[in-house]
Amino acid sequence: MKYKIKLITSFWFALQGALMIFWPLYMYSYAGLKLTEMFVLGSFLLPIALLFNIRKPIIKRLSLVLLLLYTIFVAVFGMMLILVASPKIWAAWVIFFIIISDLALILYNCFSQKE
């Protein structure tokens, strides 16, 4: 069960990283918007999420710490976005779901590590 949660965690953050890479490319080709910050963040998040399942403890812990920092920043900025700038209720619910799932997966992995 613990290994399945680690795979789900890795897949979830890799999916977020892939969307952060491809969404700015799509928006640039469609509307001419430059979302370089999102592209760079996705370029860092995707390899970190893929390195989460490496067996070496130092790489695993480093990727866990980086994913924890990412989760904290997403939680802070996501809540600010929900509270201040969310024009649609469905967008607020999607952001809230992402924040809660990120926090749940990272906290489970932080407290289940006994190596």
C-alpha cells in the first residue's frame, strides 16, 4: 500500500509539472500569452516528481523536501487566488481540490518515512 501511495504521489506531481509545461506553450501558440514562470516551474517540478521514486535515500529526501516546498507555495498562493481573484466558483473548487490533494499526499509521505 505504501508503494502505491508513492506512485500516486509521483504521478500526481508529474501530471502537474507536465500541465505546467504544456499549458504555457498552448497559450503562447493560441493567444500569444507568455507564461514563462509557469513553464520554468513545470520544468523543475516534472524531474523532481520523477526522482521521488529513486531508491537512494538522499535523492528521495531531497525530492520530498522540494515537493513539500512546492506544496506550501501552492497552498499559500492558491488560497490567495481563491480569496481574492476567483471569478468562477468551479475554478475555486478546482484550486481547493489541488491544494488539499497536494497537502494530503505530501503529509502522508512525510510521516510514513521510516528508513
